Amino acid sequence: MDYFDVKDKKYLVFGVANKKSVAYFIARSLVRLGAEVILSVLNNEVKEKIEKMFPGVCVYTCDLEKENDIKELRLKITSDNNELVINGIVHSVAFANFSNGPVPFFETEKKDFLQAVDISCFSLVSIVKEFKDMMDPLASVVTISISSTRMASENYGYMGPVKAALESTLAFLAKSFSSFSEVRFNAVCSGLLKTTASAGIPCYIDSYLYAEKATLRHKALKTQEVADTALFLLSPRSSGINAQRIIVDAGMEINYFDKDIISSSGV
């Protein structure tokens, strides 16, 4: 029996960049369970790589920073898939310009902050607006956030507030869609992962190693664990969950004062 009940259902997944991407693990899990997956990636260079990873899967390009690209994506998918009904959307997209390295938050450039909000947060609004009429009334939308938007991680910088905005956006999307459907919007809020995108965050490896020690099991969080939670939220099995953030961090948030961590700090 397929517990998740996703076989033959259709899912649109944004954000696959490589085999380390959260979106890759989600899409791979859906395919293995017999779901029909449509992928949207940044550009043709990425498209060529992803098509080799997912033979037989439709892969489209879309720069989420460009509103017209999102509109064009809908038109292309509609043209190629007559009367397509989408059962779920995965939004696993984030971008921040860390080219200047870590800077104090108050020195954040306005253009960098707004670009991050546009790509990492508002893109979700743009996506569901365009695909609203193609979505099943019981569809599920899942985005990927971080385990703590209240923690002032200096190297993560302004992406903390951006992810907080993303999580707040979920509530308003869920409320607005409730007037005509039962479409659900939820976030998987992940602890630190070993992904290509995270490698671009200044001093990330130090934070990653600390997070590994801070988990209750003293083992790093696995990307597949995050994907499995997203899979549950995409499935009908989570029908009672809406406008929520599900934290997946192996217990890290309750273990910052672990005695071994304290003793190793020399305090």
C-alpha cells in the first residue's frame, strides 16, 4: 500500500539545481512513489544536467526573478499538458548575494535585501497566482524555510528576516485560498544541511559543525529527512495541516546548552 497516496498525482517542483538540492530529494522521492513530476529550473545549463538525472521527466526553465518567465512557464506547461490538474507545488528556492562576504546586518544593501525577498519569498506568491486555476481544490503547497527565523545568525544575515517573511506569507496565502478551495500551504523548516547553496554562505561550515553537535543525536541532519517531511505535507495524509511550519532539526533548538558543547567552549 502507498501510504503517501501520491501515485499518479501531479507535482510541480521548483528549485532542483543539483543532486544536493532539497528539491532534488523531494522530486526523486515523488518519482519513486509513482507520482508525475514536472520540474522548473533556473536556466538551460541547469536544465541539461537535470534532464539526465530525471529521464522522462518534463523540465522547464524559469527565472523566478522575472514575472514574465513565470507567466511563460504556465503557458508552456498548459500547452504541453492538456487539462493538467496539479496536486502539489514545491517551492524550494532561495537566493542571497553574499559576494561581499558577511557584513553587519545594518549594513545590508537595500538592493540585495529586496532581491532576496523577491526570489526567496514573493516568487511563491507569483507562482500560486499563475497556477491557481490549474491546482486541484485539495492541492498542497510546500516551501522550504529554516528552523529558526528568530536566531540572529550573523553569517546568514538578512536571509533570516527574508525567511520569516516567507513563513508569514504562508498564512496569508492559506487564508486567501480558503475562500474558494482547500489548498494548503505549509513550510518545512530545516536545520543546517550540506547543500551546494549553503556552501555559499560565509563561514557556513563552522555553523554546520556546531549544529551537528547540538542535535540530540549528535549527527547531522540529512537532506532526505527534510524531503520526507515535505513528502508527507504534499500527501493527502497531512490534510489537517495548514498554514504551519514544521521544524526538522533533529532536536537542535532545545539543545544549545548541551554539556559537551559547553565544556568544549572552555567556559
